[in-house]
Amino acid sequence: MTILVTGATGNIGRKVVDELLARGVPDIRALTVDPGKAALPEGVEVVRGYVRKPETLRGAFDGVERIYLAPAPDTVAEVVTLAQEAGVRHIVDLSGEPDSWWGTVSDAVEASGLAWTHLWPGDFMENTEIWARQIRETGTVREPDPEAGSTPIAMDDIAAVAASALTGDDHIGRALSLTGPEKLTRAQLLAQLASALGREIEFVRSTREETIRVLTPTMGDTATWYVDNVLSGLDGITAPPNRVATEILGRPAMTFAEWAARYASGIFGPGAGTPE
């Protein structure tokens, strides 16, 4: 059984490859735009292709039974058609509820007639990386509402759930809403990062305009959309914490404090993100 991981050098796709290897899956095919720079583990078959450019996928699905599908709303219909024609049996997609931007992925996968499993994560713990520049340069984080909350989940756990779905049939036909184990305010997230880094970081309440200004060097034009569509209504779009990941994985989902202890120094510490 060959499993294809699309976006295999992306944030989650790379972790899916590692999770499949840890489960002893012998036939893993990794799709990436630049195989020469992929640096994937030995034994993984690396092929060139990109789900946002379906014309690059010819042959990528040959002999594949299951796919981890990275989100590509604009091209997903063409991608799943190619998968269907190649004889793929099961797609595990990273997507979102039907009324969300990512819902077009869920809809297209279901319309294909193939077996499916949807992964619907909420906020990623890794999204706090948008604060990295501010923290390193100013020792502060500027946002409008320190009390706005979310239930972030670690990409490690999303990838582990994806690997579970790819290696069995228990989750076929399920849309898995994936959250972290607790709801945390923006101020609480920052406090836990500060604790992991062993330093003080101040949360400064800022205006919409100032927040956009400090995020633009990191997020570019997306900063305005993020402030207006995410930060402005975070509580309203946040799912309550659930135990879906914990129950599937048979272990507790990672807390944000655990994630920060593992990753914060490499992301937010002195010298992180700067050239050697």
C-alpha cells in the first residue's frame, strides 16, 4: 500500500511523513516542488509536483491507495479527479467546515465518491509565530484584545491524527474537528511563551491600525485580513476544547505549555530566524 503525502515539505506534510515512518509504513511517496532540496528521510520516494498546479501531478498518483491532501481550494476538484482516475481509494484532507474558505476542499473530496476523512483543525499553536519578530525586537506583543481566546492544537498532533487515518479505516467518513485541550486567551498564550523563554514579555493593547502595522513585516498584505477577520472575532469562531485528538492517539494532546517548552527557544529566542 503506497501512501502519498502532498505538500511533504510543508509544516504539516513533513510531520505526516515522520509519523508514517514511525508507524513502520514501508511505501511512502512524498510530493514536493523541489525534490533536490526536500531532505526527506531515506526510504521515502520523493516526486516532483504541486497540488496548486495539477498539470505537475501526472504519474504522481500511480499505484497510490491513500493520500494526505494538503489544502488547495482553487485546484482541489482537478486534483481529486486525477486521484480518482488513478485508482486512489481514500483521501485524508486538511480542510474546514463547508461554510469556511477551506470548505471547498471538503466538498470536492466528498463529491469524488472516494472514501474520505476530513481534518478540521482550529487555531494552530504555531500561529503564535506571527509574534516572533515583535518579541525578538521589542520584548512586547501588540494586539487589540488580550482576553480573546482560542483552543490551539499543535501541528504535531494534527500530523499524528492524519497518520492514524491514513493507516486504517476507522475514521473513514468522519470529519474530525481538532482542537487543543484547553482554551487560552491571547495574554495567557503570551505568558506561557514568556515562561518557556525565561523572560518577561509585555502584552500591549493596541489599535487596529497599530496591530496591522506591527504584523505587516511578518504577514505582508495578509495582516489587514487577519486583524479584521480573525482577531476581531476570535471567540466567535473558536470551537470549544475537545478530546478528539486524545481519543484517536491514545495519549493526551499536547498543551500549549508543552509546545512552548519544546519549540519556543528555536522560534522566539535570540538569533532565531536570523541568518547565520
